[in-house]
Amino acid sequence: MAEILRCLIVEDELLPAELLSEYIRQTPWLSLAGVCTDAIFAMEWLRRDPVDVLFLDIHLPQLKGLDFLAVLQNPPLVVLTTAYHEYALQSYRFDVVDYLLKPYDFPRFIEAAEKLHRRHTLHYPAPDAIFVKVNKLQVRILLQDILYIESLKEYCKIHIADRSWLTQATLTEMKARLPADRFLRIHRSYIIQLEQITAYTATEIELGKVSLPIGKTYQEEVQGYLGKWGH
């Protein structure tokens, strides 16, 4: 299965945002994290919840798309969307993956989505373990063993079948270290491993004997993600 990339749309016009959202939902290796109507909102979003891909309009209110890219220190993969072809050459100094000229159709979108997957796979090979600091030790935890990760304010508790570890990190920081095709944030307090799911409803996910709630703000993304994942 192709790795699923979480996407943030930055677009101030309703119809293009809805079209992109629908195209992302139709693409098995993409997942919609959200939509921002301006770059300032997107900047705040990325601070609290990093994503793999930005679909970024160039003409935005307050801060233009290319100016927004210029101030990002570690931007995700970027596909620019615009009705103006004259920005294409300028945009590639930011190493964007593709440049979608409006109006574009689904085949052209899929071409860009394929480029995203290839670029992500090339630069971010999936790890099989992470090291976390527990007291003064760096502890190696196999990703396949993780059931879920729980937020405890400035700390996270990493749960496996028979024990847990407490490490100083936020849930957002922890999520950025995990493969997006294997781990999913379902609540402001929980990240789960998809392979550990034994059952789910619209409001709850079971990981063996553990039952965790799906947060209201995460329900649409979680259901869409699980549908593509094959549950």
C-alpha cells in the first residue's frame, strides 16, 4: 500500500478548495488534514499539527503564497495552485513538487499526486523504530510494537502490549517522527497505530482490550483515513 500523505489546503476561494478536497479524498495515498483560508492561519496550523503536503494558492489575502513559503523554515512538500502561469518560473526556487494551473482536472491532479508520493518516498524512507529519552536513557522502541501514544501535557506515554514509557515531548512533536501511513491522530490526546486496530465506530476505536475515543474535530479525517486504509 502506498504511504498516505496528510495534506493541508491553503486556498481563500470556496470552489477551488472544495474541488481540491474532493480530489484528495479520491486519491488513495492522500488524506485531507484541513483547509486554511489564508497563510497566517496555515502558519499556526503547521506549528500545532505538521502535515506532509501543502496545496498552496499563490494569491492569498494578507500574505501571498510565495512570501509564506519564504518564511517557512522546514516546509512540507508543496504543490502550488494558481490561475496565473507567470509565477511558474519564480516558484521553482522553492523546490515545489508541481504547479497546478487553474482550472485543472482530476487526471492532472493525479499526476501531481504521483510526484508527491515519489518525492516523499525518496526523501523520507520509513523507519522501523524510534529512540525516545526516558529519564537519562535513550530507549529504542519498535514501531510495530506501539499500540498508542497518549498526551500528558508536555509529556507523552508510549504504550505497547505489556508496558509503557514516559518521555518529554508533545503529541505534535511525536507525530512528526512517525510514518504517516502507520500512525493516526484520532484525538487531541491520542495517536494510534493503524495495524493495532481490532474494531472501530464513528466515535471510538478499539486496540485489542483498549478502547479510545475519536475527537469530534478528528472524526471526518479519521473515517476518511480508515476507509482508504482498507478497514
